[in-house]
Amino acid sequence: MYIGHVGVALAAKRVRPGIGLLVLLVATYAPDWVDAGLCVAGAYNPDGVFSHSIPVVAVLALLGFTLYGIKGRDWTAAAVVAAVIISHMLLDWITGTKPTWPGGTMIGLNLYARPLVDLVVEGSLIVAGAVLYGRTLPPRERPWRDVVIMGSALLVLQLGIDIAHLLMESLPKC
Amino acid sequence: MPIASLLVGAIFVVTLTDSVAPDFFTSRFYYATRLIGAILIATLIPLHIDRRARRSSRSGR
């Protein structure tokens, strides 16, 4: 999943408005940041064993929970941050195929093979997230305007990625 | 804003398309930069829109 992860971060903002959106965005892409680091280091695994498997995501979630809990002194918010990190793995099981654990089975629906279906699924997450996010904004004259801007900008990005998937057979991450 | 989004979207597609990457770019550096750039775009765009929305709501009161 690509931009659909942002939808989860936006929805989490509604669950716990006190959490900064930057924290939620970093949390929602945490396994991908690990992949980026592994890519730079030359230790990248194309299956995502060291970034997207259940034990690694569990460690990342525990790390996020602990760091945010210690810094923010809000353990409920820390649990939301941890849940957002875990959501990355669960959503990737819908759109791609990811390892359960090192040497374990690969699971996932692999919607990337059907870019239009992927667009519908990720687009739905983006729209739902943008609507929920809109409720965290202070009251104003045109409350829908920022929701539309947020939703449409993210949908354009997602559309770009799905077009790339239509044009290409594979999109290597690293 | 829509033009900027379209522009970023177009750049996104071009950078994701391997056929435009010359041989010397098909290196670890190219892929790492592309991956980090993609995550940064997906992070910074909603963050920028959020900051702008909250700033405008404050000044609009």
C-alpha cells in the first residue's frame, strides 16, 4: 500500500487529536523508513523480511509505543501510535505480499497486480481518512475546503502510482 | 494547489518508471533516493496541507 497509509494516519488524528500529524505520518510509514535505511546500507531484502515481517513490525510498534509514551506521558496516545505502525503491515497484506516471519510464509492479496482495484481500495482509505481528519480542524466558514484539498492531493499521488503500475510490470522498491 | 499536485504526481510517475533511468542510475543510490523521495513526498504534502489549514483557520477567526 502506498498513499492509503496516509489515510490511516489522518484517521488516527481524529482518534487522538493531541498527537502531531508528523508523528502519525512517520509511524504509518515506519516499516518503509526501515526499508529506506536498509536500501542505503545495502542490506535491503526484497521480500521485506527485515522491515515488514510480524516480529519486526512488533518491535517497531513497541519502540513507537515506548518512545511516544515516555516523551508525551500519554500512554493511550502511545497505543494509537503503535496501532498505526501495525496497520502498515496489515494494509500491506491487502495490496501486496509480505513475509510472516524470516523463512516463513508470504501472505497477501497482491492488489498491485490489479491497479484499478488498488486505486479503489487506497482511494477509499484516503477519502475516509480525509473526512475524519476534517473533524479535527477548528470550525470555520468552509470546513469542507481543506478536506477536499487534502483528499484530492493524496488521490492525485495515488493515481500517479497506480498509473506507474499499469505502465510497468514491476516497480522494484530498492 | 491542483497544478502543484499534478506536477508532483507527474514527477512521481516519471521517477517511478524504470525505463527513464539510465544505466548508471540503476544503482543502490538511485533506488534509495527514489524510495526516500517517495516517502518524503507522501509525508510532507499532507503535513503542509494540515499546517496551512490550521494556520488559515486561526487567522480567519
